[in-house]
Amino acid sequence: MNVPDSMDLSCAEKFSDPFSYVVVRQPFTHDLSIRLLQWLETEDSWKFVETDFYEQYEFSFSDVSLPENFSFFRDSSYLSSLKSKFETLFSVSLREQMDIVAHKLVSGHRIRIHNDYIPGHETHRLTIQLNRGLRDDWGGWFVLFDGSNPENIHKIFRPLHNTALGFAISERSHHAVSPFSGGERYTLIFSLYEDFGEERPDR
């Protein structure tokens, strides 16, 4: 399958404190990022999900009929190439499994501080923002913390269109999204799983 658009992770900035994370500017070509955003804005497969620490709309790429021009997200050669890029980015060996989901926040939504750590589940995550004209006073900022105390903020990231933040999931990977009060905030989430071989230690 010939895939003209890919994901560029070569210019990632890498950080190790308070946990391993990377920041990528323009992971997609501009054209692909706009086409993806237009699709998310018109897709009708969104399902509302509410838990004790977040509320949002979401859907999995495996549960919907992808438009033909995005079918490469299910192509084995494309996913294999993407996995190799992730392995280089995070300096790990990863399993073939890769989950891709879309998230949408609207006014009143937020994601409270958490770390995503569940033994035996995903070990790495890459989040890509796809948004149109978000105002700073609307919130929806991605926040990293130095620990579980929400007052210990490490860094705050604006949800700029076509930017990405990836991180290794552990008991230390505390993060949140500040309360959102306007428009629509879209994110693509790529979940990855480290390959530990025969032994799978408790992370």
C-alpha cells in the first residue's frame, strides 16, 4: 500500500524528568492534519464516556469505518513503520499491538490528574492535538506534574494544532487536562505496549 502521508517524529525533543516524555512539533504534514481534523469534526461515532476522573467523547479506530483516505491507519506496513519510529523515539522494543483512539472535549469537560498506570496494559502513549482556533482562555491545557499532588506542576502545554506529546507510562507519569470551557478539543491517542520477551515484569 502506497501511503503518501506519514508521521515525522525525527525532531522530537526528549526529556527524562519527572518521567520520560517527548514533544513533537508538526508530526503530520499540514494537509493530513487538516483532513484529519475535518473528519473528526464531522464524524458521528462519538460516544460519551464519564469516569471518576474524566468526561469526554471518544471512539476507537477499530470500531468505525475509516474513510478511504485514512485506511492506511489499518495497514500493517504503515503500522510496522510507525512502531519502528516509536521504538527509536522511546528506546524500547514494542509489541505489534497498537491502539488508536480519538478523544473530543467540549465545554465543561476536564481530565483530572492521573498516571494511566495499569500493570500489564499499555506502556507508552503518544497524543496528537488536532484543533481549530482554540483560545487560551478556554483552557484544555495538557499539564505534567512532578508527583500526585496537583499543586506540583512540572510543565503546561498549549493544545496547539498538529503538535504531539508522548510519554512512558509508569507510577510517576502524572498528567491532566485543565477544565475546558469553549469550542471543541480533539486528540488522537496512540497506545503502545513494550515487548518484555518471556518475562513481563510489573512496571
